[in-house]
Amino acid sequence: MLSKKQAGAFFLGGTLVTFLIFIELTVYPSSEGNNQTNSKNLTESLVKLYEKNKYQS
């Protein structure tokens, strides 16, 4: 069983870890080095197909 002080420390530690994970998952996808679009490999026909089907879902 945890004492009140230990329970408080456990809660604050868990909150801090969860907050840091949330921040990392928010920042990482938009970082410059994480570009996974392969935009240099897109052909004109793929761009037209995307534009045609963009709003049909």
C-alpha cells in the first residue's frame, strides 16, 4: 500500500511522463526530418487522381 506522499509522487510522475509523451507525439510528426511524403516521386497523373478523389470520401 502506498502512503499519501508516495501516491502523490506516483501521480505527479505519471502525469509528467504522460505529458512528455503527448508533447513528443505532437511535435515529432511535424519535424523537418520526418518528411515521409516522397513528393519527388509523384507523377502528374497521381496528382490529378488525388485531386479528383480528394473530396469523395
